[in-house]
Amino acid sequence: MSSILTSLPACLVGGGMASISWGVTRLPDTGFKTLGLALLVTALSVSASPALADQFVEAADNAKIDCTLSRDELTRIALVGDEFSSVSKIASGYPYNDFGVTHEPVRGDIYISVPPSFASDSVSFFATSKQGFVYKFACHTAPVEAHQLFITNPALAKPAAETWENERSEEQTIIALVKAIAEGTAPPGYSARQRMTRPVRTGSIEVQLIAEYRGANYNAQQFILTNRGKTAVELNEEALAPKSARAISFAQNTLGAGTTTSAFVVTATRGADQ
């Protein structure tokens, strides 16, 4: 693709994206690392209570998973490209003070609730997936808001992602990829993880990589964009995207002074058609 498409596909309006541009070419290298994953485009809000970002963990069969569970709130644990079939835990003998596990059968997720009266500051249990993988959870608890933990298994990732991508054209794949992540999910087989890097400046815009999503042929990264200047700025794809970008999408095109937004940058993996 050699042209830039500035109109927004209708299916992305609900995801909060102001625009998506295609085939970004002749872009200056801004120093972004093309790590191959899709970027979540959401407006950021400030919370007065402690908050924990969604957690992304890559784990193999029989792996031990360290995580943080919300105390007195719910924690959702989801498998990417798989579903939980059962959970095994030891009962404390004190049902009103024990942590609870709820298996949601439609999506195959599990929800963990830890009451304030729970005696320990750590929780452990085993979970089995429908694909036959077993995971051991050894998590600590913290007084944070309800949040989510997404687990990817490399044994499942590439075949499932490749199948999902091959069902669509390149344009359809990128649109579906951005839409899925904007809705808080990941396409089948895509691995996702948090990656908080040191912010860099390009003009008055501060850019920070916060998350990555990796597929078979397409990747993307999620950036936080902050306007550190004193006037509003029109976001420029050519100034903010890496040379390898296949598409870029902003949550909003105009960034006021001192405000923050997010952007998706979708790239092709090494070996894919450039």
C-alpha cells in the first residue's frame, strides 16, 4: 500500500478511534522499536484510588504464574486462544474468609474474589485449560481496583493467529485487530504483554510504549501520547509512526495542551510481505 487513507472505517467508531491511516510511507525514524504488536487506543482517565493495569503473561504448560489479585474486588483471568475448563484449590475451612473462584462457562474465563478478611496476602491454585494445559497460580493480593490477567501460551499462539489472519485480507485483518484490542480483547493466538518504556519526545509530543500484541504476520504496539506543549497539536502520522508501519490509528486527531491519548501502530512481522 502506498497511499494514506485518512477516513475512519465505520466499524471502528465504537472503539473510540478518531482516524486510521494506511500504508504510511517515507516516515522519519522516531526511535520506536518495531516489536510487532497492536496498540490499544483508549482515552486515559485519572483515578483517585489505586489502580493496576491489565496484566499480560506468557506461560507454557505446567508453568508457575505470578500475578497480582485485587483484594475486595474481582480479578478476571483469561486465556488467549484457549479456555479454562476447571480450577483446583484447597478450601480454608472458613467459607466466609476464603477466596472465591467463579468459572464463566461462555468464554471460559475465571474470576477471583478475595475478601478483606482473607488471612493470607498470597493465593495459590491450579487451573486446567480445554486444550489440556495446566497452570499453577501463585499470586499476591493488593488493595487495587478490579482488573484483568491475560495468559498466552506459545504452543497455541502462531497456528491460531495465522488461521485468524488468513481468513481476511490485509486491510480487514488490521481493522479487526484494532477493533478487537479497542474492545479489550485480543484475536485468537495473539500474545500480549505490558511493556513500559522510558518516554521519548518528538516535538512537543511525549511518546511512551505501554503494551505489545504479537501475531503470526501482523504485530502492533500501544503508545500513550502526551502533549507537553502549551498549545493544541494536530497529530501527524508521518512524524509519529515508524518506517515499517502498515497502519496507524489515533484515539483523537487533535491533542490539547497537557492532555493524553493513545495510538495503535500496526506493523508486519519479519518475513511478511512489506
